[in-house]
Amino acid sequence: MIFTLVLISGVLQAAEIKINSLAQLSNYAAKSGNVITMEPGVYPLTDYLSMDSMRVRHDRQQFQYITFTGSNNVFDLTGVEIVVDTELRTALRPPIHSDEFLVTGSDNTIKGLTIRCVGDGNSPGGTVLQVAGTANVLEDITLYVKGSYPYGYGDLFGKGGPTVIRHKKHSGLLITGSETKVYRSKIYNRSFGHCFFVQKKAENVYFEDCYAEGEVRSTDDILAETSGPAVEVDFRTWTQNREGEYVVTPGYMKSLCEDGFRTYGQIKNINFKNCIAKNTRAGFELRTNEGIRLENCTTIGTERAYWIGDGAVVKNCRGDANYGPLMFVEGSGVDVELIVDSAESDRMVHSLVTIQGDHNKVKLMAEKGKERKKQLPILVGYTHPEHGESMSPYSEGETSELTLINQTGMPIKIGSMVSNSKIVTNGEVLENKGQNIKIVNKR
């Protein structure tokens, strides 16, 4: 370990500390006011915490591997990869929703770190990394997440509530601390759990140039199984399909993880710029009512791309309806400008967008020369399907004072609970059951 000392305003402070072990990282994670640079390399966590030590840590209720309790630090971990054997979590037996690496201090910057989960262990519901302190900054963080059970079915058999198969979830990055900023960070999720998510009334959280990726699997492939968890429950699902049956239905595509970017509760001022979600369940599921803004964001191959609540602002964003709807609007006072990508597949999709609520402004655009070929309806005055599940039926929802500009060429269906709205469209109006609806046809 090498460090230098400098005199600042009469106070002797550590300017830079160089370390080369996880034990040293854990030590300085509990201190404050330092600049720590770790030697690049691959660091197996088992070199620091043995499998045999997990029982002692459980008895001491030490459920985190490393906790950053210090404040006002800079951790330059560029080129550092911590390899986490998921069997450690199985041996530790932590309580549900406990985290493996935890930041409780404030005003820290952590940059360049990669955490890679390996092995066949699982977690009862925690995350790889949680940021709980205030005003922390993450830069160029990469997480490779695995370690859930069962994996390979997405939420077909349940999630946080009622379940047909009890899940052991394992998520990526949880933010519960206000003023957190995340730049250029990536999560590659091969686990049933969220990528990036925000909880516990965290406010003023900012994401820029971040990337969330899951993987997808067709329901036909799932139904072809001859053994395993799905077969053991006769493919019985926790939500009904459009025929009213609780069974896996062929023809759909499922993400095997949860959401790319997710908020829970009524949190305020969450901003996303230049972020991408690929093959996740929802790309951006942001159903809070207190200041969501997305700018230049993209979804690719999600089950549902954008799901927004009251007051959300979506500008210059884009996404496809390849495996599921592009957007659910369930709030009021939203302002949306969204480009519809032309990607299509042979999977069943039942709507391009559903819109409910009051005083919403929604503009849907297609790129010139790249319009969708398959007709997919825009459902005005309709709710999202139950639990957002593509196989489930839609219902009608009250909608008024909507301004919808449809430049996609896709058709529109207007439900009976829509009133006092204006629709400008270059697509066909298949049905209009609303009251006082002004339709301007631009075809």
C-alpha cells in the first residue's frame, strides 16, 4: 500500500491510497476523506471471504460482503473485477431483500468496478449492490447478475405477490438514497430480478448512458419442456390468459428477468438520459406520480417498453413493439413524444399503446421509410392488461381531455369511457365509442 499526504487548509489529508486486495478495499470502505485506487485485476471474493466463514457471518448477522460506510471518498476501481460465487449466498442464508455490496455513506464516487456473479447458488431476494447513502456517484459500473430460482420463465409463475412457484430473486442495482447519480453503467441480467430500480422515497436520482439487458424465451419453448419446475406445476400460471385460463399460452415471448429500469412508490424527480433497455420485462416501468423525465431513451425487444404514471415527460425516446406493447399510459398530465421502431416478430402482441387518464398529450411517430407493416391498434380508453402480462385481457378505463397525434399509420380504437378529446391520425379509426371526440384524419 502506497499513499501520499498533502496539506490542505492546515489539515493533513490522504491524497491518494493505492491498494491491491479486497481486504484493503473493505478497510477503506469504512473510512472517509480518501482517494483510493485499486490495482486492476480479477479478485475472487472467496479469496477474501471463505465458504466456511459464511456460517459465522450469518450468526453475526453480517449479510453484506463489503459495506461502504465512509463518506467523501473517491474509489477508482477501473479494471477491477470482483468475482462472486453465488454459492456464498446459499451458504450465508441471509434474510430476504438483503444486499451483497452496500453503500451507506454519502458523497462518495465509485468508478470502474465490475462485479460478476458465477456458480449455481441463489439469493432469497437481495441485490448485488445497493446505494442507500445520499449524493453518491457511480461511474462505469458493470454488473453481471445471476443466482435466482427458478430461472427461465420470467414472471409466468409469480413474482412479488401470489406465486405458483416460490421465487428466489436476485437483482442488480437498488437505489434508496436521494441525490444518487449513475453514469455509463451496465447490467447484464441472467437472473429473475430487476436491473436498475429505485425505492424508499429516494428523490432526485439521475441516470445517464446506462444499459440494462436481459434475455428472452418463447412460451412455445417453455411448453416443450418435459421435466423441471414448469412441468411440475402443469404449466399453471398466476395470471389468466385471454381465454380466462391460468396456463402458459403459446405464441408469446417472455423476458427471463424483471424490469430494466423500475421505480416503486411515490418518489420524486427521477431522470433518465440516453438509457437503453434490451430484452427486459419492462424497459422503463416508472409508475410514480412525482416527476419522471426520460430523454433520448431506447427499448429493444421488451415485453412492454414504457409504463408511465402521472406527470411523466417522455421526449425523443423510441422503442419497438416486437414482443409486446410500446407503452402503457395509466396516469394523467403526461407529455409523450415517442418514435415507433419498425421491428416486428411472429410473437403475439395485442396493442401498440394503451392510454387512460386525464389531460394527457401523446405524440407517436414513425421514422420515414421504416413504418411497421403489421397493423397494431392504439387503444384509447383502455387499461394495461392484468399485471402487464401480454397474455392477459385488457379492460376499459376513464379517459378525458386527451390530445393524441398519431403519425405511425397504425389504427386507433376508442373505448366507451373516453370523452372530450382530440385525435389527429394518419391511421384508420377502427371504432369510436367515445363522447365528444374530435378526429382529424391526416391520411
